[in-house]
Amino acid sequence: MQNGLRFATLAVHAGEAPCPATGALDTPIYQSTTFVSANADEMAAVYGEQKFGYMYTRYGNPTIRALEEKLAALEGGEAAVATASGMAAISSAILGFVKAGDHVVASRSLYGAAYHFLADKLPRMGASTTFVDSTHPDEFESAIRPNTRLLYFETPSNPVLGITDIAAVAALGRAGGIPTMIDNTFASPVLQQPLALGVTVSVHSATKYLCGHGDAMGGAIIGPRDYIRAVSRDVLRDFGGVISPFNAWLILRGIHTLHVRMPAQCASAQKIAEFLGHHPRVERVNYPGLPKHPGHEIACRQMRHFGAMISFEVKGGYEAGKRVMDGVKIFARAASLGDTRSLIVHSASTSHQAVPREERLKVGITDGLVRLSIGLEAVEDLIQDLDQALAL
């Protein structure tokens, strides 16, 4: 809650107001690359940041700013910057803290592109990463070095739904004077408020639940005002990962219903996870809403609901997992998540096919692992679809 307003009100109103020029209730799409100044002195002041204003959309845009203000309000952060994609947010946010000679401690279970950025791209820039099991915060502590500049994790993690104790990692970072960063995509700010638990920076793939409709790509970084200003000025502008005004507008539109969509998707996910947990052809279900999940108690403390992502191990291994993916009729065989439509992926043959088997097994990405993103269809239809696919 910010300024006495609850999440649902902020989701609809934060960052937005009727257009003073026209009275338009919805935020206009300022689909312009550049902006006119009244005179040379005003243009110089805007360029020099002595005066607030817009000059070029790579530096700022009114539609994008509305999204950024809304994101900051929803996460309870001082400021936010929107980016062209989730990876633009992750890479820019990390580079806001890390330079050549620095060290990062990161969760071993991460979104694949984030893992490759930390494992492959940072070393090219002269920095290094140690990967740990983030479900055990003491592993973060053991991996810290004198040159550690960031603790990075996601919870629930992709795709095995591991749960990290957010407050514990944040406290560890504060004790050592090390910033902490969480990828909050799977939970969204509806379910989880990491900054309130002490995390320094929260990042999102806004393509997912924030947008919610599978029609716009974007990312978000939320954190301290000075840090956000520095990332925007010194990293994002130069690397060019700036979101388009139209995509920013689509994500603004999606956020208006975020607080309605997510609880419905979570309720369906709970029922589907319980169904899968009793299915004879399912070896294991990864869903923090199940009491047998190892992170269930922590999830109860730090999440409002348990999310709409599920992964499960099909008995029979690699080919059995592929059969389930091939056999569904309602679930879409598609990457991404957070859509109104339910999606399915067999991780070993798709998203993690380039990862050596022994490496993916270390983080629980087994041969028969199937990941589901639960949408807004009738849950009874989704259960029936999975049941018939598992029977093949």
C-alpha cells in the first residue's frame, strides 16, 4: 500500500491521469521519437538535465514514464525504469552494480538467458559469478568474496519452482554491504513484495504477468532513485534497450487487470497441482502451494498466493515428457508464461536442450520435466486436457 491506497487502486490509477490538453482518460501513446523545445536555452537545460522535459524517446517518453511510475508504486520502490525486454532489464540492472574485477553470487536455478548472461557474458567483461543453491541462504554467505558486489536470485525459480527466503538473503546482503536483486517475474508484485522484505532491486520480464496478454515485450527495474537514475543514464541509454511507447502502453493496459487475473490463475494452478500430485503417471509436482513442497512454509510467509506456474516430472523420462506436450489440446505448446492462455513446455527438449544433462539435473530439470503456465480457461477443462495427455 502506498499513500494509503491499496494495490488494486494503484494498479488502475498510479502513474496515470487524464490528459490535461484533451481530457483523454486513458494515457495517450506518445508515438514520437523526438520532442520540440521552445528555444535554445530550454533545449540546453533539458539536455543537461537542469530542467525536466522530453527530448528523445531513448532518454524518456511520457507514455513510458507513466508505466515507470506505476511500476514503482506497485513494488513500493522509489523509482523504476522500463526496458525493451526482461533480459534488457536483467542485464542493465546487473551492470548497474557490477564492473570488471567484481564478483556476483547467484542462484543456480535461474531463467536460462539470465544464467548465460552471468556465466558467459560477465566473464567477457572481466567479472565472475559463483552459482549456489538459493534455497539454502547460507550458501550465499559461504560464496561471498571481498569483491562480491551483488547477490542475485529469483523465487519462485524457473522452472523447478524453488523457493528462496527473501528476507534472509536481503539481511545477508545488508550485513555485508552488498546489494541484493530478485527476479520477481513469476510472482509479480501482486503476490510478492521483495523491496518491503529488504531486497535492494526488483526486476521483471514485463512481457509476462504485468502485460498478461502475450502481445507486448518489456522489462522493468525497480529500486532506489539514485541507482535507477544511474542505470537509465549510464547503462540503458547507451546499450539502447529502451521500450517502445506502444509496448509501454500495452503493458499499462495489462496492469489494470493484474490484481484480478493473478488470483484466478493461482486458484486454478492450485487445483491442477493437486490433481497432478495424485496422478499415477506423475512422479513429482513442483508447486509451492502443496504442503509437501520443501519451500511451502517460506512461501506461506512471503507470498499472498502461490503463483500460476507448475512443473512436474512425468514417469517414463524424456520421451514421456514429450508425449504429454504433444498430447495436449488446450494448452499451447509455446514459450513464455503469464498469458491469459495456458502454455506448456517440455524443458529438456526445448528451453534447456543446450544445457548439458548433468548440469540441468543438478538444479532438478529432469528428463521428463514439463512446465505449465496456467491461464484463465476453465480449470476443469485444463485438468481434463492434462488427464487425456497423460493417458497417451
